[in-house]
Amino acid sequence: MTLRDVKTGQTVTVEKLLGEGAVKRRIMDMGITKGTEIYVRKVAPLGDPVEVTVRGYELSIRKADAELIQLK
């Protein structure tokens, strides 16, 4: 399951980041690393972007990036 599949109101834990290079580094720079808990606050009507809470701050993530975040 990836972050794109999660419904509003759920809390999930990151298992693995699937991207490589600059994309993976950008996701990690946002504070999303293995073992991090993510609360899904809102999903836009067309599914892009996804608004989440990570490490106490709010973040919007594109669908393409959300597909690279694998969850437990």
C-alpha cells in the first residue's frame, strides 16, 4: 500500500521510500523517512494533492510523490 491509497483521517507508518536520486532526497528532506507516522488530513477532489501532517507540521504532497511512499 502507498500513501496515495490512504483515506482521509487515517494514520499510517512509512515502511520504505521507492524513489531514487533527487526525488527520494526531496521526500526525505520533507521529513518523511522510514518509521515516520503520517496522518492524512485531506485529499483534494481529484486526488492531487494529498494534505498530511508529518512530525507536527502540515504538508501537501503530489500524487506522483505519494505513490513512492510505501506504508506498513
